[in-house]
Amino acid sequence: MLGHRPVWFDGNAIETPVYERSRLAPSHAFDGPALVVQMDSTTAVAPGWHACVDAHENLVLEPAGA
């Protein structure tokens, strides 16, 4: 993790963990809120969502509890 930064979700600033995409290995998983940063994009994982890295290193997002 690279640290935390305030991110606005639904009108509220929430201290949000920031992950570097290249450091996420298969089976790495976390719940939102979170930011995933890489050279060419940033992915926001909203509160109530779950992120995991699959065997092919895809970042898969789905509603938490799904």
C-alpha cells in the first residue's frame, strides 16, 4: 500500500487506502473504499464493493457479499 488520501464518496471525504497496481499479486483482495493506481489509470473501489486479483492478474470488482 502506498498510503492513504481523502477521496469523496457520496458527498463525504473518506481516508482511503491507495494501492499500486503492479504490486498486487493473484489472490490479493480488499474491500472498498480504495484506490488502485498505475501509470495510465486509477481505479476507484467504492465503499460496499470488493476487489480481488484473479489468476490472470485481472482486477475484479464486485459488490461486497456477492
